[in-house]
Amino acid sequence: MSTIKTIGIDLGKSTFHVVGHDFSGQQLYRHKFSRAKLLQFISVHEPVLIAMAS
């Protein structure tokens, strides 16, 4: 099983779209978070590269 190595976050006013990719670039995860839930998700996730776009 692959693990997430990169997280991409599309910043919005009230919601944030998050995708996770493995080392080869394959998308493994896709979800929409509120601000509070995003902070909770990132705080418990293992250290990875995070890219943000608005």
C-alpha cells in the first residue's frame, strides 16, 4: 500500500479541498474540509510536503 507523500490544498473562504498523492504522483486521497477540520487533519498527519493554491 502506498502512503501519502504530498498534500495539495485549494484554499477557499470557508472550505478547503485537499488531495493526497503518493511518491509516484498517483492520487490516493480527496476530501473537502472546513477550517477547523483541516487543522485537525493536518495536526495528526505525518510530516509531508504541503502545496497550497487559492
